[in-house]
Amino acid sequence: MSIEQAPYKENREKTLAGIEAYTKEKMPDLDMRYEEVSFVYKEANKVLGRIVGHVHWDHLSVELFYIEANTRGRA
């Protein structure tokens, strides 16, 4: 057995294809949509935070989440 490094994009695409094929076989009525999402939180027209992710099937996955330095710790 070995673990080898693989090109990210190619490995990700093949991994998703395998997961989708398996899921579709087990749950054929599941909505298989994939949608990228990107949100910017603003206050008084200033960007205070950002979220980047995707909706896949019926789930939201947050890939990146960032809060500007002057906003961190505020309630």
C-alpha cells in the first residue's frame, strides 16, 4: 500500500465523479445540483467579511471564511 501525491484538480474531479455515481445509485431521486456561492458582508458600504463555498446536493459547504481585522471580536 502506498499514498502518493496527485494533481489537485484532476484528483478532485475524479473523486467527485466517484462520489456522485455512488450517491446517484443509492439515492436516484436526490437533486444532484452543484452551485458555487460567494457572499460579502457589508456595513455602511464597507466589506467586513467574506464567505466562499458551494451547494452540493442539499448541503452548503463553506470553503473559505474571512473577517477583516477591524471587525474581528466585535459583537
